[in-house]
Amino acid sequence: MSMIRDLRAAVRPSLRKSSTAYSNYDSTRDPSASSAVVDCAVYREGLRERGEECLTPREALRRVHDTGGFAWIGLHEPTEEEFSGIAAEFGLHPLAVEDAVHAHQRPKLERYDDTLFTVFKTIHYVEHAELTSTSEVVETGEVMCFTGRDFVITVRHGGQGSLRALRHRLQEDAELLAKGPSAVLHAIADQVVDGYLAVASAVQDDIDEVEIDVFSEPQKGSARGTDAGRIYQLKREVLEFKRAVSPLLRPMQQLSERPMRLVDPDIQKYFRDVADHLARVQEQVVGFDDLLNSILQANLAQATVAQNEDMRKITAWAAIIAVPTMICGVYGMNFKHMPELQWRFGYPAVMGGILVICLTIHRTLKRNGWL
């Protein structure tokens, strides 16, 4: 991972020199300019200021101080060097900056002075033709959001969970965007939770498929318990899903119930809807986990029953085979005085007796369900 970061840090300076977004700045430009910036714009009264397609964070901050409104800066996997200039410009807390750069954080809501730091886990369902014991069902990413009085800084990690479409959608709703940075925070939370709902529906289909396979009659030649690997893999993916959903429940409740200076009262009502949807997903995920536990136990119980049935059959046939083995063993001792040794029909009589005894045992065992 460190090698990748070093390589990315070495490559990005050359990319910055040729970037059209920052073509008006030379190598001595402000440290807040970063190639990790996906988009940077200023919004006043719900409308995006026209001008450069993408401002530098310093320019955006200057315009906000001069004309009002708020700045929305979107970044994708910035390095420490790339984020340090932006953090200094906007006065972000070092602990929050460290979490945003290194990622792998649990969902949370923290307050640093006049800034809210929110971490969301994004979930993406991985399409697969057939669920196997090695199938990847869900893929996770992260979106960190710094929300201040006049700025929103989003830091995204992972190859999915893009906020570009969300930005365009918000720009078409000037009335909502006029509520300020908290409207952007709500829109991000709403998009993340809506993604949870879609993934939960897809995972439900996978669980239904596994459940049908476990409780249906096995095909000829296949053994019970062969689905344990698939069930366990699906359970691991559901656990990953659960880690993204469960910790986010409390932050959403705080945003929807507790008055905050950085959250517009009108936007707070919208957070209640997000919290309600999140609670529904939480119930679904917990239900998935419990259901998979029951399916796994049922599958293992079926395997145990099948093994017991096999052992009963083996024991039954061993009991039948023991009769001729014992009788033939007795006659094979070659003593001079053996029962019916000199009788002309002794051999057929012994064989017939063995057959009758074996048939009797077989019939008895079959009647009792051992065969």
C-alpha cells in the first residue's frame, strides 16, 4: 500500500502541471490546489457560481468570504501531502484529517469545534452468475464529509460511490441546496442509505437461493452439506454489510433528533426519513444474519443425519455379512468331527441355512428402517 501511495504521489505532480482545471496556476500556486480534487465550486442561494469549471479550494474559500454562500469540494483518495493544504485553509482538525486520509474507519459522527466530521460506509453489490464459496457479494468504500458553516469537503475512498451524479441532482434543486452545507450532508446520507436498501434486496435473493438449495431434495449422487461453504461465505459478506449499517444508526439518530448549529432545522426533518430507512435496513441485515445461522445449522444437521443413515446401512450390512463369515469360519477350522461333515447334503444345507438367516436379518432391518 505504501508503494502505491509513493507511486501515486510521484505521478500526480506531473498530472497537476497539465490539468486544465488549474492551467492558470504555476508551480508556486497555493498548497490547497490538489490533483485529488474531483470538483470544487461555490454555491450562493442554491445556485452554482459560473466561471471556471473547477476552482482551487483557496479561490473557492476567498469567494465565499467575499460574496457569501458555501464551497463544496470533492476529493478522491487524497494523500497526506495533497490534503494538508486544504486542511490548513479550512482549519480542519488533525485527527479528522488523519482519519480521512487513511480511511478504513467505522461509520461515525464527530464534532471538532465548528466542523462536523461524518464517516459513511458505501456498499456495492457485486453481480455474479452463480454464488460459490469464494464469491464476493458486497464491495465496500468510504465517504468522509467535513461540514462547516460555509463549506462541505467530501473525501471518497474506493472505486464506487461516486458523488458526481448527486452533485448534478442537487444543482437542479436550488431551493434545497440553498439550505447550505447540511443539505449536502443529508443528500450524501440519503444516497448511501438508499444504496443499502438496493444491496439488501439483492442479498435477499442470494439467501433465498441458498435456502431453496439446502431444503430441496438433493440430486442423485450429491451429498447433503455441500452448501456449507457457500453459506459461510454469504454470512461473511452479510457481516461486512452489518459493519457498515449498524454503527451508522446512532449518528443518523443524532442528526435527526439533536439540534445542531451546523444543521438547518428544515434539513433535520429530512434526516428523520434517512434514519427510518436505515433502521429498516438494520432490521433486515440482522434478520439475514440470524437466517443464515439457521440455514447453516440446518445444513450441518442434514449432513449429520445423512452420515448417520450411511453408518446405519453399513452396520446393517456388516451384521448380515457376519453370519456367513462366522459359519464359514467355524467350518474352516478343519476339525475331524464337525456337524454333518460326512452328510451328502451337508454343504447345500449349510449354504441354505446361511441364506435363510441373512434374508431374515435383512427383512428385519429393512422393516426397522435401517436399510
